[in-house]
Amino acid sequence: MKVQEVINRALEDESFAMQLQSQATKAGQQGFGTDAWEGLMINFAENPTELRRLTTPGLEVEGMAKGTTTTTTTTTTTTL
């Protein structure tokens, strides 16, 4: 998944960050499985298989136990 790439872009591109925030708000309000959810997740998926995993309820993917996710994240902070 492109999590770190999306974070980096949001830190560098204020317009993209605002778009991402708007998408996340709509996805949170409308919930998993909606068009709004898919619109947000498409930012993070590297391919159609990943997008299906992120947007399809109950989908079992070979090599992954149902209900588990492994994500590596990095937090960047700055002082203004």
C-alpha cells in the first residue's frame, strides 16, 4: 500500500491534503463499502487487488488471515 507516499504528498501539497481530508470525512460519515469509502481508499491502493481488499466486506485474500492487517506508519512532526 501507498500509505507513506500519501502522507508525504499531503505534507508537501496543501491542496491534496485538503482533498484527502474531505474524502476522509465523507468516508467516515458514509461508512465502509460506500462510494465515498472507495474514493478514499483508491489513494492508498497500489493495484486493483489491494483496492478490493480495502473496499470489499468479508473478502478473504490468499496468504492473509481474515481480519488482520499489517501497516507500517511513520509520523513526522515539525515546529512552526
